[in-house]
Amino acid sequence: MSRDTIAAIATPPGVGGVGIVRLSGAAVPAIAERFLGQLPVPRRALLRRFHADDGALIDEGLVLYFPAPHSYTGEAILELHGHGGPVVLDLLLQRVLALGARLARPGEFTERAFLNGKMDLARAEAVADLIEAGTAQAARAAMISLSGVFSQRVDALVEGLIELRMYVEAAIDFAAEDIDFLADEQIGQRLTELHQQLAQLRRDAGQGRLLRDGMTLVIAGRPNAGKSSLLNQLSGQDSAIVTAIAGTTRDVLRERIQLDGMPLHVLDTAGLRDSSDPVEQEGIRRAWREIDSADRILLVIDACEGIGAAEQAIRQRLPEHLPLTLVRNKIDLACLTPGEAEGEWGTEIRVSAKTAAGIDALRDHLKHCMGYTGGGEGLFSARRRHLDALERGGQHLTEARRQLDIMQAGELVAEELRLAQQCLGEITGSFTADDLLGRIFGSFCIGK
Ligand SMILES: Nc1nc2c(ncn2[C@@H]2O[C@H](COP(=O)(O)OP(=O)(O)OP(=O)(O)O)[C@@H](O)[C@H]2O)c(=O)[nH]1
Ligand SMILES: [Mg+2]
């Protein structure tokens, strides 16, 4: 493929011990020869002098040359390691641009690696996630994705879908001969297996996304349940106003905290009740808005009062599938033991936001919900884009099932399988729209 030769400063702006200018493309050997006098020996660090076009010495440093196709991008790559000053690096960059390279766009090196088949799209995204990782856990998960764990699981599912499609399509051909292969148990069984695998992958990817973006946790409940006190305990700060007056909190309060290296966005909201005060009404409206986009909700109740009609009503109104943790607060007044326990709604956490009893158990519970495993083994990073693709893939499998069971329509089953396969292909990039690539790589840093 003939493309421009691109160049960029690959190290961050500012001063540092070393700064790197990187080039990739077909013209790299020619540029290297003219700039350095001769083509460097491949994959060997060599000390060279860097001259301006008038012969003045710009810098002295190491050069590294990777001939195509054995490089990060799959094209010829040259790296110039100079001294890490912005002026020196800019002079080096201007020089190679004058010799025929053009300035690289953000992420263009990695985009070329993808286009040249060096890595699939999910792995390319993991490169950016690794660079941008805000916590050690997130970095580890990104590295696991980068090594191909996520992609392999997607590929295995795609393989399974292809096999099943072939089987269904063969069955359609035989149907002409009056043999009903669609009634074959195997098709339904295999479809169920694939659907389960996809659901598991969707769950794991969901955990991976939480690691990358953090979990948004909304604290909700009736007025005076102790929501603001709980936010203050979790954040370790006196962020929210706490009073004995019901209806204290109106605005949504946000705190970003870390649980063993995992980002958590905790939101305190107005107590939910019927109110005639317009300010409080607005607070309650905002509380519901946050609840609707939360990853998990902490429903706080007063242990002295227990679960009442108000809590039942709140639970009814929660978005379907929104995970919920019941927090029984004020156990210091109700004389309950702190920590995890089984209650009417299943597992609940008993705490005192006043004495901090049970708060560690709540933290452990939240870590567990986010997929914390101590070492972070196995957890791979994922993005919302991937979850959407898995979601849509799952819907096509549901539809395939319906076509099989109710309609006995082989062609439509095969078509749904094909669509599901296409959704999964979007994750690894075997099936992509051009604007998607622009969006993904455009958010990378320059020089990567
Ligand atoms: N004894 C005891 N009192 C608590 C506890 N948690 C909160 N309180 C008290 O309960 C009252 C209400 O606490 P807040 O944290 O303001 O409750 P809230 O749910 O944010 O209330 P609104 O903002 O009005 O919805 C305050 O007087 C707190 O001191 C607890 O665990 N034990
Ligand atoms: Mg409050």
C-alpha cells in the first residue's frame, strides 16, 4: 500500500532526558539515507550526528531503524532519539518534514498498524487505554486486552457463529428434499451455547469498562436516611452538608474516589419523597436523572425503620437491570452487627455512617462489584462501544432463536446469525465503517 510517510514527536511535550522523533512509511529508507548519510543497520542502536540542511549540527543521538514489515506499523520505521528539549526536537522534526515526511495525525501510527494487520481494533484501542490508564488495575487490564485476550474471545464466538451458519444453511438446502433439519436439536442447543458465551463475554467486558471509566454509584433513598453522611464516609471528606432536617440535600454532589486503584464516581442526591417545595422537587428530579444513568445504586435505609412502602416504591421505579445494593444505615441506633448480611432483599450491607462501622465491608462489596480480584488477573479492558456491539449481537441471537422456535424460518435464522457475526466483527475491526476509525484514532495522542 503506498501511503505518505508520516513523522511526529513521540515523547510528551516539555523537557526530558530523551526525546524521540518517529517516522513511518515507504520513504523512510530514502529519508534516512539522506539525513544520516547511509541507511542504518536494522534493529540496532547507533550513535549518529543530526545535521540541519545547511550542515549545522542540531543534535547527536541514537537512531533505530526497522525495515518493513517487521515494525510496529508494518511499514519502515525510523526513530531518532535526541535530547529531550522542545526546540531540539522541533528542529529534528522540521528537518525530516523537509526531507519528504508529513506531520502525523493523532493515533496515525497505530491506525497504520491496524490497517496493515499488525493488530486488530480492540487491541489498538487497548494501546490508548494503556497509555491513558489512571490506575494500576486499569493499566493491567489494558495490557491484557492488548495481548489479545478480549479479541480471542470475540474471535472464538465469531468462529462458532460461522459454523452454526454453515450448518443452518446446509439444513435449508436439504429442506428442499423434505428432510426437516431445522427440527434438529443440535441447532437449538448450539444457539443456546453461543448465546450464553456471548452473555458471559458481555458481563466480563462490562467489568472491563468499569475499570477503564470507573463505576458511577448513586446514593439514593428517603430524606434523612444518611446518604450525605455515607458520601462523606466513603470520600473521607466533609463534602456534603449533614443535618437532622429532612430534605437537606438538593443539588447532586459528586466525589471521585479510588478503591484499591479502581475509579469510583460517587453521587449524593436529594432524598426521594413527595414534596411541594419547588427547590426540593427540582433536586428530586435531578436525583432520578442520575439514577437513570448510574452503573449501580446504593439504596440507603434507616435501620430503625427498615424497608417500607417508600423503599418498595423507589425500587419499583428503578431502571430495569440496574444493580442495587441495599445499605442499612444507623445500625448504632438499631444495635445490629456491621457488615454484609442476608435481609429481605438478599445481600445487604449494614453500616453506621456516623461511627464508620461496616464502611470497610461496604468498600469490599463495591470492589467486588467492580470485579476486583486483588491481582486483577483475567480482567481485560473494554469500552462502551464494545458493550454496544455485544448487546446488539445478543439481540440478533435472541431473534435467531425466535425465528427457529416459532417461525421455523431457516433463512431468517441464518440472516440473524450473520448480523450477530457482523456486530462482533465491529469489535475487532474485521467489519468497520470508516468514520468509526476516525473517531477511535482521533482520540489518540500524536506520535502513537
Ligand atoms: N446515629 C446515627 N445517625 C446518623 C447516621 N447517619 C446519619 N445520621 C444522622 O441522620 C441525619 C440525616 O443525615 P444525612 O446524612 O443528612 O441524611 P440524608 O439522607 O443525606 O438526608 P437528606 O439530604 O435530607 O435527604 C443527621 O442528623 C445525621 O447525623 C448513623 O449511622 N447513625
Ligand atoms: Mg443529604
